[in-house]
Amino acid sequence: MPRGTRNLQINRQQKHILLLALFLLKHAQGKVRPLKRQVISFIDIKNLILIREEDRRTVATGEEAWENSIAWRRADLVAEGCLTMPARGEWQITAAGERRVIDWCAIMHYFTTLKPDWQKHLSALETIFEEKVVITEQTILAAVAAFDIAKKLFADDLPEVPADVRGRIRL
């Protein structure tokens, strides 16, 4: 796989992981406008992303490479309307961002429901998402927890897992 393709796939997953962290910080911890450092620490401590040794290298900004990449995904999500920056250093998920992450969490929830031994099938996620994955078992557990929160918050408006995705999960 060309390096550029892998980067695009990782970027897409990093966006979901960032939105997941913001959703959980808001709805599970009451941090509506967390600081960048809080979000990065949450992702790292909760092991929400697979961080390779090379991703731990320090880059020109003084951050680890994976942290810098997450910061760039923040900029992408701002442009996509999923995240705002109400004040310098503060990150806030928007309603559109919540909807997007709930859609993604619905897929994770469906995956764990359909495959009770899902921990043994993490490689199946590459088929489901049609890309190389950097999410971890902890990411999936966090997504399921977020979906449980969404069920309480948006009981009448939960997303359906698209048929094509359901088909890939059955593989």
C-alpha cells in the first residue's frame, strides 16, 4: 500500500478517535471545552490509538509525532464543522461531530454484538472499514461506552448501521 494511502486511512481513524475522546470528555466527564493537552492525554492514557514506537519521536513542534498528527486532524474537523475552538487551546465537539462519532460508534457496537468474541477478530476491522486500522481494543470499548451514552441522550434518533457495513461485519 502506498504511504500516502496509509496516511489518509490513519487520518480518517484519527478523526474518529479525536471525536470519540471529545464526546466522552463532554458526556462522561463534563468537560465541554477541554484543553488540547487534556484531549491528547485522554487519548494516550485510555490507549485509544495504536501508537508505534516511531510515532513517539519528537517533531519540530516539540510534540510526539502522533500528537502533532491529532492536532492536524483537529484542524480538519474544524473545517468539516465537527469541532470548534471557542478559545485558544480549547477544543469543543459540535452537534455534527457528535452525530458523526455516534454513527461510527454504532458500527463498533454492532461489531461487538454480532461477534461476542470480537477481541479475537480485531483484524476483521480492516475488512469492515476497508483500511489498515490503528484503533485498539480500548478504542472499541470506549466506542461502545459512547454508544451507550448516545442511547440515553438520543434514544429516538440513533443511527442504523449501513447494510454494506453489516455485510462486511458478517465476514
